[in-house]
Amino acid sequence: MIGNKELMEEYNIFANNVRFYRKKMHYTQETLAEKADISISYIKQIEAGKEYKNISLSVMQKLAKSLNVNLKSLFTTEKEI
């Protein structure tokens, strides 16, 4: 069973990758929110690491698509360059 510590580590990788790819695309948080069709406050919470228990697969997919990466890329420490 995955523990809370492991879950937080995975989420931190995810949050950092969302921020990395957003900046790589030269998107503001507002731009990403518009492209992913989610609220800017939700983007801020994701990047701040405050939404790890409630984020859905559909939101993850929207973010990946908006950032032009596959979903796996948001969970790996090796970044696409």
C-alpha cells in the first residue's frame, strides 16, 4: 500500500513538472488555466502542492494536453527538453 509520504513525493514531482513545463511553454498560470479549462486558483494550488489528495485523472490529462506532453512526463524526474 502506498503511504502518505510516497504520495507526497509523487505529487511534488507532479507539481514541479507542471510548473517546469508551464514555464517552458512561456505560459502564465492564467494562460495554463484557460488552456486546460480549469480555474487559476486550482493551478496555483497544484503548483503549491496543496491539492494532492483531490486532483483527478481528468485534470491531469487536461494539464498534460495543454502543456503538450504525455501524462507520464508529469510524473518523471527526467524532463523532455
